[in-house]
Amino acid sequence: MPGNDGCESPPPPWGRRRLPQFSSNAARYAHEVWYTVFQRRYGGESGIGMTRKTTEEHADHGDGVGAASRTVADSAIVIARIMQPPDANVWGNVHGGAIMRLVDEAGGAVAQRHSRRPCVTVAMDSMIFKEPVYIGDLLTIRARLTYVGSTSMEVEAHLEAENLRSGAMRNAGMCHIIYVALGDDGEPTAVPSLRLTTPEEEARHRAAEERRALRKAQQT
């Protein structure tokens, strides 16, 4: 896209935006509002998929030197969205893929807030759907860091669905997602260390280390 000087502006590190297809103007407007809020607050979307040298096996190289350490609370976020008809599957419930996309956006925002770098998703660990989410439900995603390596980060996301008419709340699921921060050269780059401040955070960190060890064992 040409800039003010008439030259072609380079694409952002997370790639150019691809607009989905919408069934109505209302759905398009809702997406635009969601996208604008996300862009203004977090400065981009997380990249999804594998890139050169971004598997967790190869990501945590280097000495992990970076900015000062940050706490879990520094990057934790809560996002909420009313689920719409375009999110439905053939059974009339919200499609699992639509939920996973929102979870990845929330997790990517956490990773970027901690690292202040573009981040890519390299693994989704133990995605569990405990209850269905219905059209019209308010889906709330609470995402926070559980583990930080030299370049990789694990984010834990909890899903809660609320029936806005009855007020009934349901534990819809949870998952763990691993991200890697990228430098200006597109290679994994060091991120700030994670400062644990509560016994609960320490317990989640130990559990994350066990999951990481299991993933590495499965890759060999």
C-alpha cells in the first residue's frame, strides 16, 4: 500500500490482513469493531503456524538475555465476545475453530505484551472443550503466562460462557498455547524472564515445565 511519499509501504511483520467472507453487513461491522480494538490495543495479530527455526525444540537457544523481568499480571488479559450466527457449526453451536481463533488471538496478545515483539504460534497443547458454547452466549477468555523460556512462552487460557438471558455461567474449556517471539530478522529472539509472585503462579510454572519436558520427549 503506497505511503504518503508515494512509495510502497512494507507489510507488518505479522503479514497483511486477509478479510473473511461475511453473511451480512452487521457481521462485517462487528468484525471491524473487534479488529480495530485489537489492533489499537495490541498492535497486531499473532502469526499462526510454523516458520523457520520456530519449533519449540530449536526456539530456546541463546542466553535468554533481554529486558527486565515481568510478572504474570503485566501481560494477563481478559477478552469477551458475543457469539454470532456466522460462528455456528452445522449443529447450531459455536464452531470449535471459531473459539480456537479467539483463544489464539488472546494468547498472542499476552505473548506480545510480555515480549513486545511479533509472536508466532508453534503449538497448542491440551485444548479441552468442557461445555458447548451457543449463539448469543458471551464468551470470556482469560489468558495469562505460565512459563517463559529464552525465546518461547506458554499461555494458559480459560474459557467461560454466559447465557445473557438467564445469567447462567459455564466453564467452557481451557488450553495451553506456546508462542515464540521473533526479532527484526524473523528469527527467534530473547524475551524478558517471568517473575513469579504467588505460590499459585509457581505451581502453574512447575506444571508448564512438565508439559514442556513431555513435548520434547515426544519430539525425539
